[in-house]
Amino acid sequence: MHSDLARVVITERALKQRVAEMAADIVDAYAGQDGGITIVSILAGSIIFLGDLIRQLPMRMRIGLVWVSSYPGKATGARGSVIGEANLPDLQGRDVLILDDILDTGHTLRLVQDRLHGAGARTVKTAVLLRKPAKAPPDVPVEFVGFDVDDEFVVGYGLDYDGLYRNLPFIAVLHPRLYESGCPT
Ligand code: XMP
């Protein structure tokens, strides 16, 4: 294993199996909806999850990509977030499924869910690969969850630290040595 990693928490095999189960649940949830769905995937952490999941969803779909950037407020020093959109289809009257890598504080998903409701989506459901239940807030509904994980910083399968480790085929906890030089969360 990579020397920057402390331990693997979800193996490649477990990820493969669970993503297949999630795909089956999603197919069931949208059964009979001939109009198909619109997937909105939050960059960049969801890229691997998106690729693996949608190839197991035999339904009509459009795919939109968004990202959420944090910024420090210029006048007040307060921090805020802004949503960027790449190739986001018209959502009016659509059944939208948001994909994200991890539900941590819920700040990102709350922002995206509000934005998509505001864009006139008929329904908005959310699928996350990972959830930190210790922190996930009750006002951010998530219909499909891959795994609950402890409140530790995890990387791999799309999740990064300082832009690295997205390509790992498993989920791992970073070595404490990296935390000591500045906590990533
Ligand atoms: P929240 O729910 O706090 O999460 O808005 C926002 C984004 O933060 C990233 N995040 C993580 N990334 N390991 C990571 O690699 C983690 O443990 C982790 N926790 C949060 C992630 O991009 C998420 O969408």
C-alpha cells in the first residue's frame, strides 16, 4: 500500500459490490418512469462513483456536472460557497438524482439540492457513496447511501487530499503524519 496511507477502510471488492446494490435500488426507485432521469454529479470527488454507477443503470438519462467552490468574502471576511455548472441540462419538470462522494457536514449537498429545486426539478433525490453519520445533518435528505464511515479523513475512489489519491481503487485513511502537518478537514 502507498506509504501515505494508514489503512484501507473499504476494499475494491466491497466498493464494487455495494455500488451494484445501490444501482439496483436506484433502478427500483425509478421503475416505470419512462421519461428517464437527470443525473447531476458533483465534481470532482464523484467522478469514479459516477462512472461505475451509471453503467449499471439501464435507463434513459442525461448527465450534468456541477462543482462547489468556497471563497472568502471580500468585504466581510466571511466565507461562502458558489456553484459552478458544466453542461447542466434544463431541469424543469425533471426527476433529478444528485451524486456525491461523501456527505460530511452537508454544506455542499444542501447548496446543490436547493439550487436544483430552484431550477424547477420535479423530484430531487440524492445518492452518496459515503456518509459520516456523526456529522450528517437531518435537514439534508439522502435516499441512497453506500457506506457509513467514521469521522476520519478518507481518500481514494475519487476522493482526494491536496489533489492526490483520487485514482486509488479503494477507500483509505491517510497516515497521521499528513494530519500532523495540517488537518485536511
Ligand atoms: P460537506 O458535506 O462537509 O463535504 O459539505 C464537502 C466536500 O468535502 C469533501 N470531503 C472530503 N473529501 N475525504 C475527502 O477526500 C473526506 O473525508 C472528506 N470529507 C469531506 C468532499 O469533496 C465533499 O463533497
